[in-house]
Amino acid sequence: MPTTTGASATPRTLSSGPAAGPAERAGERADTAARSVRELFGGRALGVPGTLLGAPAHPWPRTRTAPWHYWWQAHLLDALVDAGLRHRDEPVRAEPFRREAHRLLRGITLRSGGRVTRNSYYDDMAWLLLAVGRLTALDHALAGRADVACLDAGSALLARIEQGHTTDLGGGVFWNTRHDVKNTASSAPAALAFVRTHRTEQARAVLAWLQETLWNPERKVFHDGLLLVAAGSGTEVTRLDERLFSYNSGPVLGALLELADAPGTGADERSRLLRTAADVVAGAAETFGRSVDGHRVLTTHGGGDAGLFSGILARYLAEAARHPELPEQARRTAAELVTGTAEVLWAGRREADPAAVHGAPSSAAGETVAIFSPDPARPARESQRPGAPVELSTQVQAWTVLEAAARLDRA
């Protein structure tokens, strides 16, 4: 249940171009998506040098009060880290992604009023914390040390998220600072962040709450949340929000897998966690999977915030597909959903010539950018017609899916 805040960046304009060419390898496809998102949406935060933000849409809004989405920027940061880690054996190619990721973190900080924690939504901050942690890993891989600003941002974000983890409503993490909703959207990425920061008892508690409170054992998916009705009245009651969104399965899956592998996890608990992870994969395939052009693909949820949902799930399905101790069927199902979605998104892309409008230069002579459909069942020539706005969220989703497929290709 993410929310929207405001931002601005220095605009550029691009247009439609030639039809798609032949298919490339998974890594080359991911590189095309990376370049395209950066060309279409990348600009300075409030015009300040040394910063980066993703514009909410292309063509870019021409007002400095145009809306932006903090958590979209977090997933853009995660995608930049994906690309940097994918090229970590080629530092010359990886380093630009690392530098851009740090510029983006500075941009998010600037646009948030100087503090990344100036946000009312714990899920937004949990997503950024996960991305910042991975950026720190990229720093170690390429520079041999962590960046101080990155470490400071991570520490501040973790402290804020811990404030949302309370015993109210039985446990879990609140969605926002009003403390009237606890949901999967905040609890799942927080649980994963707790595993990664060695707070395994907190992670266990949040995962247990999710399974006890929001897990649907028949469908093997998580309901969206638990709402506190008439908060502050003295007669509070709760109401279950039974909506199902694909992204909620993703970070739960990641937390289960990483807690299973964490030091101190015993053999019985590890076995239980991996069985639950396999159930989550099966539930995601049944509830959010479908067939398109002979491929098993993830159902998407449209644009806006929902334009990111299935990309998030794909990120963690790729981790499941690579986990050697998950049952073979679960690994195969996870891999098929990731690679199938990537294949159909790639086949349905529309290509655009950056130089066609207002003389904007392309990133290299003769290169085009790719525009991806928000819906794998519809090619971009139908869903993203020339001249229609293209949202950042849907393009970061496609980039995330293609990076996930590239990780499987490398494996």
C-alpha cells in the first residue's frame, strides 16, 4: 500500500522509433532496459549537480511541483545495483552504475528535505533500506569499502523501521506513522531488512505474525493487511483487507530464504522455512501466473504504484530459482515465471529514437531506447502508443524483470 509524494527533475524528451530488432542474450537485454530508463527518466534532483532522480513519467512533467514517488526511486536504485553487480567482474562497466546509484541516493535525500527518513510510510523506507544495503555490498565489491553517506542512510532508515515494529495487533510492522494499519507491504520488506541486518529474532517475529494473521493457506498467498477501525475510540476493532497483490509474496519469499540460510537457524527451522518458501512460489504461480504466447508469465497490475508489483515478485522468484535446497519443482516454477515474463516483455517492446524530437542526442550513435508494456499480454505498440505518457514505475518493473532473468542466465 505505497503512497505518492512530490519531486522534480530537469526534463529531456524522446519519441517513438523503429521496430524491435532480433533478440539478444539476457544480459544485453537488461543493459538495453538500463540505458532506456536512464535516457527516458534520469535527471538532476531539483537541478542540483551531482544528484539524480527518476522523473515520474515520460514526457517529463514541466513543473517543479510534479509528483514523484519515493518508493519508485528505491526500486530504481535497486535496479541500478542489479546492473552494477551483474557487471562486477568488469569494473569499467559496473562503476557507472555504482556512481549513478550514489547520485540517486543523494537525489532522494535532497528531495526528502535532507533526510531519507522524512517519510510517513514504513514500507517506503524499508524498500530504500534494502536497496541501500545492496548498494553498500556493491561499494565493497568495486571500491573495497562502504560509503559513509550510504551507511548513515541505512542506519537512520533501520531505526525508523524498528519504530514501526510493535506488539500492537499481535505484531508485524505498521504501514504508516498514523499506526492504524499493519500489512504485508510493510512487514515483508521489514522482515527481509531485519534478516540482512542480523536482527533474526525480529525477522522471525514478523514472519510469524504474517503467517498467523495474513496468510491464506488455501491459496498460499498473503492478504494485504489488517486495519484498525475506530482507532483511538477505546473500542477499536480490526478488519482484514483481503486484497491480493503479487508484490506481497516477493519480500516474504526473500525473507524466508535468507532466514533459512542465516547463522543460528537450526535444521528443523530451516526445513520449515524452505517448505513455506516453496508454498509461496506455488501460490504466486497459481494466483499471479498465466500463459501468454506459450510462456508462463506474471500477471501485472497496471500503472502507477501497481506498475512495480510484479517486477518486485520477479526479483525474489529469481532468488528462489537459484536456491539449491528448494524442491526442484519450486525452482523450476520460479525460473519459468521469471524467464517467461522477461521473454514476453522483451518481444513486445517498442523502440524509440532519442534524436527524433527537439534534437535530443541519443546515448550513442544509432542507438534506440526500448519502451516496455505494463502488461505482458499486450505489446507496447498497443499499450504504450507513441505520444502517450510512459510511467517510470512500469519501465523499472520491466528492467527489474530483465535483470532477474539475466541473473538466472548467469547461473
